[in-house]
Amino acid sequence: MNRIIENFSYLKETKSKSVYLDNAATTLCPDEVADYMANALKYNFANINRGSYKLAEEAFEKCESAKRKILRYFGVENDYLFVQTTGTTEAINIVERCFLEERIGEGDIILVSEYEHHSNYLPWRVACKKKGAILKNIPMDESGNIDVDSAICEAKGKIRMVAITHVSNVLGKKQNLEKAIESCKKNNIPILMSSIRYCNSILKSSIFHSPCAELIKNFNKRISLFC
């Protein structure tokens, strides 16, 4: 624990008397990451993909290097599977507007889990209102688990999207994404997973090998950036 505390100036300054509990919003920034970001602003501050001069080329290579590390982490070989956005909300809105909007119509169904946060709820509500579609909740059991397979079977209508959160910032409950992906895959239904608070081997082995899956990952919820 002391080794972890040494990585965070805030915790060191407060002599670890403070407890930071707002990790659902964002995590504290480790000193190593803060130093790296400061150096990037000092020595690699240039627009990438726009210049042919030395500074721009160095900045571009730094960004590409970080991207390659992220792809390796998830076991992804093709970089076209990886899209960088400004955050989770923008990413989900892009999926709604660029992927779903042309595929959804009156009476169609979007399934969302009962515990969704606004970023993974409002875009689908707006889409349903605009297109005359139906937004349905996937209910939780007493333990906070959701059964995507049962929800798909019980829904009366064409399901155009399933949107779920891997770990709820309300309950802290981790869902079985592998099972959810399989349920959607066998029914040919796209699934969007907001996994901004969790990442493990299931994600690495399953997500990018499923043609119907979109994964939203926000790295400011991780303990460090891929520098």
C-alpha cells in the first residue's frame, strides 16, 4: 500500500489520511503519468497528422506508440478496430448516430440494463423518441445480475441494439460480458458494452473477435495511461 501511495502526490501530501472514493468519475493521476504529460506539453506539443517538420513527426510517433501499446494490451492486430474519442459520452453518441440511426425504425427495440448511467441511456432514449422505437430495461435479480438471453427471448419485436455496462458505478456489480456477447451473437444483435471501470482477460479474448460487439473504454478510469 505504501508503494502505491508513493505514486500519488495528493496522497503523499495528505499523509494517506484522505480516502478518494470518486473513481467512478475519474481516478487520481499518478506522478509518473503527470510528469509524462507535462513533458509532452513541453517538448512534443504539435498537431499530429498535419506537419512534416521534426516536432510534428515526433508528436505523431508518440501518439502512435501509445496506440500500439493499447492494441497489444487488448490483443488486437488491426488498428481499424480502435477509434479514439474525447470520452465515453461521445463514443456512445457516435455509435448511435453513425451505426444505429439508419437501422432503427418504429416499433423496434433497444435493450438497456436497469442500472445504466446517463451516458449509456440518454442516446438510446433520444434515438427511440426520434424513430418511434421502444426502449426496454433488462431487469436485475436480487443479486444485481442481468440475464440478456432471457430479455432477448421475452422481447416482442425486432431488437436493434443491446447496451449494457460491465461494472455499474451504482452497485459495483460486475456482469458476465462473455455470456451477454454470446447471447447477442447467436441472435445477430449488436451489443455495446461500456467498460470504463473494468478490464480483464475476458475483454481481451472475446470483444474484438465478435463481429457484433462494440466496446467503450475510458482510460481516465484506469490507474495510468498508456504512455
